[in-house]
Amino acid sequence: MQEFEERDLKQLGRQTCLLYLYTPFCGTCQLAGRMLEVVDEMLPDVPFYKNNLNYSPTFAKENQIESVPCFIVYKNGRIVKKEYAFHSVSYLYDTIKQNAVD
């Protein structure tokens, strides 16, 4: 997963991808990140990005991010899924595949 800074997040408005939002001291975020790394390997055609939300307050406010961890699926630049519950690797795989893969 490539790390994006807040200024880089504008690029997501033109593509199909997954954005993982986290904070570094969040234990749940660390587990969620490891789960997404597995899914990233399983879906090589979907770019995965991550962002430390501590450094992206404007993005968080504009997109009404309620908590971390959070993932957002973009399809052709539109948000098609925003989720806070990561459940399991198989759940993440199915959810991302259903929303991001044609």
C-alpha cells in the first residue's frame, strides 16, 4: 500500500482504488492494515493507498470520516463504499471486489 499525504488524496477523484485511513497508535488500525495487505495481494488490479488521518484533517472533515480504521472504495473517482468495520479478510475481499472490480 502506498502512503498518501493529504495533498495527494485529490488524485483519487479520477480512479478506481481503495483508500485506508488510520492513525499509527490505534491497535485496531494495525490489525486492519495487516488484513488489507493480504487483500491487496489478492486484488492486484485494484490500487490500495493509505493515509495517516492525523495529518489530513481537511480531508476527514470534507468526507465526514467518523473514526478509524476506515476504508473508502472509489470507482471511477466516486465514493461507492465507506466502511468502518473490517470483520475478516474474506469480508474485505468480497466487499472490495464487489465494489471496485468490473
